[in-house]
Amino acid sequence: MTCQQLVELVTAYFDDALDQAAREDFDRHVALCPGCLAYLEQMRTTIRLSHDLDTLERQPDVTALLSEFRDWQRTSSG
Amino acid sequence: MSEPTLAPTGADPDAELLVRLRGGDEAAFLALVHKYGPVMQRVALTYVRTPAVAEEVVQDAWVGMLKALDRFEGRSTLRTWLLRILSNRAQTRGALEARSVPFSSLTDDDDEPSVETERFQGPDGRFPGGWAAFPTSWESLPEERMLARETLVQVDTAIRGLPGRQQQVIVLRDVAGWSADEVCDALSLTPENQRVLLHRARSRVRASLEHYLEAA
């Protein structure tokens, strides 16, 4: 497995979707290759930062939704 | 709208809220709105042109969910069902906006390499297909750089710039943290397709982050 091939398999690796031979190949390569180790770390950091985006989210305005909910409540219980 | 037939593994994380919602509990409804509103807004924006229209679509999806709640049988999780209602409405609305080229069809190129070809040694190199120069370890960057709001804004911008399908998948998988099964279910994708889209999306966001972090 070359570095160029490895970078295409990172998501499959993280999702445990590689067959056993490919997985072993991948692990062996990363153990010996500082470039791919750094790349793998960068991908992990990217995923972590994406997950942190919820700190930027603006909470929705619920005023209109609440009145819709109350309408629904009335009709569904009536 | 009909429920997906593919049941995701594991229990519904919103099972308790669902029971309360069915009992007409307003707090349960608000909890769901706070939990999934932001993600729905992001997904809606991949189909329509403006945040205001996306907001309307999201609102419309919540109302649609309430009206269809009687018919929800729990063959999928509540949130994947909700997402399907949303995508459906957003798609319809996007089509009505009558754009000549919808966002979501722009440059969804499956053959695009994860890392630019020039970053690797050619066939005449010492190690063909090996790195020409190793990527930098981000561990060596100052920690405050990685934690800075500006870095997150960079990630946000990169994600919002992705083609629609890639964006929907990365938002659900990485931003919201849903499982691969749920994402396949919510967006009607095969596992293979889901993985390709996610990989393209992550690779692009990583590249944009690299560009940002390593610019002097």
C-alpha cells in the first residue's frame, strides 16, 4: 500500500469497513510512515473540529413553532 | 411520507421524548426542536437558496412530523424519519425555486483524489506514490490556535462550501455524530455511497484546514 492509496482508505478504516488483509496492510504502513501517521491525525482532528461546530449553532426561534404545536395538541386530543 | 424499511441498529435515542411527545408534552417537543433544529437548518440550506427559506422548510417539516406522528411505527429512529420528512420538503422547495443549476449537483466529483496528486512522488521518484514531503503534525501547533473560534469558523465555511450531498453526509455523521446506518437511512444512501461522500467531504475539509493552519 502506497501513501497515495492509503489516504483514500481513511474513512473506510475509521468505520471498520476494510477487510482484514487491507486493515493489516494499513496498520503496518502507518506504523512505519510518519507522513501517513500525521495525515491520519489530521483527519481525526478534522472530524473532532466538525463535531465542535455545535458550539457555533444558533438556537432556532420557537415562537411560531409553539403555536403550531398548540394547534396540533388541540386537534389531536380533541 | 413512508418510513424507510431499513432498521438501524440500536435503540432510538429519542424513545423517551417520543413517548412524551405522543402524550402532547410541549417540553418534549421543544427539546427535540433544540436538539435537531440546527442540523435540520444546515441540511435544508443544501437544497434551498437562503437561510430564511431554509427556516421555513424546517418549520414546515416539524409541522409535517406532528401531523404524521400517528402513523410513525418506529421502524427507523425518530430523527432519521424527521430528516426524511425534511429532505423531502426541502427538495420540493428547492425545485420550486427553479434554479437552473441546483447547489447539490455542483461538482460532486467521485474521482477527485483525497490529496492532490502533486503531493506524492511520481513513477520516477524514489518511492512512487509516497509523500513528496510529509504532512505537518498539527500536534506541534500552539493549542490556542486549534481551539480558536476562528479555526472553527474555517471548518464551518469549508463544510458550507461542499456540494450538497457531501455536505448532508458530513453534517449528519461528523457535526451531529449520527451512525453510518442512520445516515444511510435518513438520506437513502447505500453504505458504500455514504462512505464515499463522507470521505470526499472530510478530505476537502482537511485540505482547507491545512491550508488555513499552515499559511504563515
